[in-house]
Amino acid sequence: MFTDRIEGKWIEAFQTVFGLCKVDLGEQVAILSETQSRAVNVHLAELALCGMGARPFHVVMPTPVQSAPVPVRSTGASEALQNNSAAVAA
């Protein structure tokens, strides 16, 4: 059975992406995830942001029933916010 494992190369990859997003030292960054998100990806995001000196926090939304005719999992697309203004404000 495959077990997810956090490796330095993946933390570095996430840091590269966050760097392209111009995440700054001390910046508060929301990590938006769903209840069905892969935990390893959420952890990688947090570790990468902490390693960059950012201040991450988590917003976890319930994964909605899929409305698309094909799976959208692991594409980066998400309908979890569902126009929830409080979650968007976070």
C-alpha cells in the first residue's frame, strides 16, 4: 500500500510556487482546504509557508457534492467556498 510521505523536495516545490505568488515574511496566509483534501498537500503547504517565515492559518470547508460530469479532484478547482462570504473574508 502506498503511504504519503513528506519529503524536502516537495516542500521546496511548494515554496517555489508561494514565492511566485509573492508571499512575504510575516504575511498571514490562508490555507483553504476541503474535508476531502489530501492531508499531505495541506501539511506541505503549511510547512512550506512556515519555512518562508509566513504565518499560515487554516480554513477547512466541507467538500460539496460534485456537480461536474467528470471528477475535479486534484485539479486545483474547488467549489467548496460556495459564495460563503465569511470564508472568503478569512
